[in-house]
Amino acid sequence: MQNRLYMELVGSLSEEGFSLDELVVKVKDLFETEGMAGIVGLLLSLFDEHLCAGLVCGEAVWQPEPCCETPRYELHKRSKRQFRTTIGTIRIEWRRLRCVHCGRTMIPLR
């Protein structure tokens, strides 16, 4: 459910414009089905995608510790992760990046 709403949110935000009502309804649906843990998971997923997109394009403000002399990253795969917190279980799929030059992989949010 969270991944479907995540894709719908990303789709509506990436188009030329989006309706604030549409955004509110989707967040409300997520909160009703998964609670606060779903909202936190969604926010972490959005931040992870934003961070990875910046690293792949070379436009990120934050840069990880370099793995080689000229690191350049590409999207590699996703890793599922769960965190048990006081608000519930947060589920997220972290994006894994791979350096094109040395082949080393990393997860930026880790």
C-alpha cells in the first residue's frame, strides 16, 4: 500500500502541477491504513530518492566519502529494511548506488 501511494505521490508531484487536495487525500489515506509509521516511511523514501537522484546526476549538496579518485554513481538496486519504533514498524526500500569506476556499492541513507 505504501509503495503504491508513494508512486502516486511522486507521479503527481513530478507532473507540471499538482492539486493540494490530491496530496492531502493521499496522505490521509496512507495515515488511515498504515498510521504514522507509514507517513515516516514515505518521507524517508522521498528523501532517499531525492538524495540518490542528486548523487547520480552529480548535483547533490551532500557527497559521501569517496570510494575512488573519481566516483560516479549509478542506480543499482533496492534493499528492503524495517525499523521497529514506538509509532510502529517503518518499512522502507533503500536505494543502493554503484560506482561506475570501481564497482563499490553504497546506500546513502545508511
